[in-house]
Amino acid sequence: MPEAGEGVAPAGRHAARIAALRRAVFDSPGACDRAVRAAAASADGMPPPLDAYVTRVCDEAYRIADADFAALKAAGCSDDEIFEVTVAAAVGASLRLLDAGMRAAGWGSGDAAGNT
């Protein structure tokens, strides 16, 4: 007997959870404006010094150090803003990778990242 959800693309099986994650990270009120979180998610259009930080979160998070946070704090970013930008960038990068994996596996061109 087939398992529940068998034959359904993994992202499709988890569409409601992905949508809830997107709402929580990108649409909920926060310390950062929604447009800033959207820009962090797309890793595009961030003002300095957040631009370099978001790129690092997306491409080489393992290299983030205390000095990165200190530079953001010195530039006037609050802990809440840094946290929200970090989460938005990480979730955006993860959703882009999910989309790429789904396309590579032949499960269509769904856009879990919510890009239009």
C-alpha cells in the first residue's frame, strides 16, 4: 500500500508548512520593514553594510564571526534587525535551493521561494 503523499513532490507535501514559514518570516510585523526582509531573502538590494553580511549568510554562513555582528552594531543595526535579516536571508537561500533541487529531480518548476 502506498504511503501517504507518495508520488507527490516533497515541496507539494509540505506546501502549507512552507507557506506558513514564508508568512512568519516575510509578512509578520518585525523590527525590520517587510521590504528589507524581502531584499535579504533575495540577496539583492540591501544597503551597506547589510549587503555584504547577507551575501555571507547566503554563500558562506560558516564564516560569520563576532566581527560581522560588531560591524553591524557599529553601523546602527539592532540585535532584532540583525536577527530578522539573518533569518530572512537564510530562509530565502534555503527556498532557492529547494526550488533548484525540485527542478533537478523533475518535480516541476514550482517556486517555493515565492518569486514571481
